[in-house]
Amino acid sequence: MDEQYTQILDWFNNPVMLQVFGIVLSTLLINFFTRRALNQIHKKTLTTATVWDDALINSVRRPLGFLVWVLGLSWAAEIMSAETDSALALMIDPVRYIAVVGLLTIFVTRFVRECEKGFVAAGTDVTTATAIGKLIRISVFITAVLSVLQTLGVSISGILAFGGVGGIAVGFAAKDLLANFFGGMMIYLDRPFSVGDWIRSPDREIEGTVENIGWRLTIIRTFDQRPLYIPNSVFANIAVENPSRMSNRRIYETFGIRYADTDKMSLIVAEVKTLLENHEDIDTGKTLIVNFNAFGPSSVDFIVYTFTKTTNWVEYHGIKEKVLLQIYEIIEAQGAEMAFPTSTVHLEVETPQIEA
């Protein structure tokens, strides 16, 4: 018992151990007050409308806490290694540098991701925000790896030279992968469609809603809820329609009335045209055609060609239903009837001859 007490006294009398204890305690206190300060700042940033401050606070919390501990413990390790004259001193600087670079990389990637989420929530195009975020994160990661390798004594120039020579071989071996990568780049730059758009291709059996645009493939959710995984290189060789970006939806229908009601055609056409010109859901700035069109096999036909203001698929069908029923009411109000396929059979009756 006396020996343990003596060891404790010796420990407290050792100035090196007191310095280490003070550094660890200071590190703990600094970490505590840093977290408190960040919490207070975060409450104030929630009242602002900017994206940057929220992203900064959310991304800096954990890396900053680890950074305080890395600096504190490395400082304590330096003091102990200087006292003991051990080989640990040679490892402190590289390990500290790698840890700082790693934490800085984590902070920047988290910051970019938080900014990406914030700008998307604020209404920025999802495809553009995702593309820029991925490019920045890849650049930061590559820079961090090269920096760490240089710290460890690896020749960066040799790696870059090897990358130039090896890139040719990799290009031939992974030409499909590279084609998909550059196909993804073209989608990000040209933006023929974005996440959430409804697209289809007349060249392939592709139709659905875009869920994700990756560097290698694009995920499309078909209307029967099946996921469709399409390599990005495919989009460089096919035509793509994007109905989500249409300005209007078209109503193009043919109506047939009976031949017996041909004399009422001009009045029906005039009233239908007046209806559409004054309809609140019809875009009168676009082409509007209502004309007697053809003599059909069982009817006389007129066409209705117009555009709705809405592009929403569900709303469009509701408006179209309303317009069709109103046109039918106009036809009935004129005393005419809708025609349906009919056929007339003419029977030739022979007159019997009476012999005298």
C-alpha cells in the first residue's frame, strides 16, 4: 500500500506527467466549450434563410471535435516522447498530418453534401447540384490522397507518370466504363432531362420517371413501378423525349354526326369554336382548329384541335373529359345526334310477270 502511495506521489511530482495531464484536461475543456459554442451558433443560423451557414455548422461539428483531440493528444505525445527519447517522436508528425488532412477532407465533403441538399431544397436543379457536388468531392478526395502519399515519402511525379502510361491501358480495358462516364458527363452538361422528369425514347422501350443519374448508369422507374437501369452511353445514341418539359397538352379529336344532320354542321362547329375560345382551361394563344373535316363512311366529321394550359397528366384528362361532354351537349342542343357505324342493305324486288 505504501509503495502504491509512493508511486502516485512520484507521478504527481513528475513535471512531464503534470504537463500531459494538463494538456488532456485542457483538450477536454476546449472540446466541451467548442460544442457549446457551436450549438449556440446553430440556433442563430436556423433563423437565417441562407444555405451556407447551416451547411457549415452541420458539417464542422464532428471533424472539429476530433481535430481538438488530435492536436491535444499529439502535443501530449510529443512531450512524452521528448522525455523518454523514444522512436515515437518520428511517427507523431506524419500521423498528425494524415489525421488533420483526413478530418479536413471529411469536413469539406460533408460541407459540399450539406450545401447540395440545401440548394436542392431551395429549388436548384437536382441534376446540376448533384453533378457539381460529385465533381468537388472527387477532386477533394484525390487531392487529399496525393497529399498523404507525398507525406509518406511516395513520389507523386512517379504516380502521375504511371497514371499517364497506365491510363492508355485502362482506357482500352474499360472503354465501356469510360463511355458510360462520359455519357453521364454529357447528361450533366446538356441536361436533356433531370431527376423527376418523365422521359421516353421512340428508339428503345424506355419510358418512366428519372430517379437517379449516376456516373455509370441512370435509374428510371417505369409506370408499373419497375426499376430500369440504363447505362449512360445508351443516351448518346438514342432520341429522348421529355414530356415533363412540354408547354401544353394537346386535345385532338374527331367527332362524327349523322348524314341527316349535315345541315346543322356549321352551327355546331361555330358553337364549339366559341366554347373553346372562351374556355378557362384552354390556351387560346396556341393553335385552335374546329372545322368540318370529312365525309366518313357513316358520318360527317369535324375535328377539334386545341391545347390545354396545364401539363399535368391527371388535370389534363379532367379538362379533356369536361370539354368532350360540353361538345356533346352542343351537338344535342342543335337537335343532332352522334353517328355510329351503320350499313344500309338495298334489296331488289323482282316484279312477277302475269301471263295473259
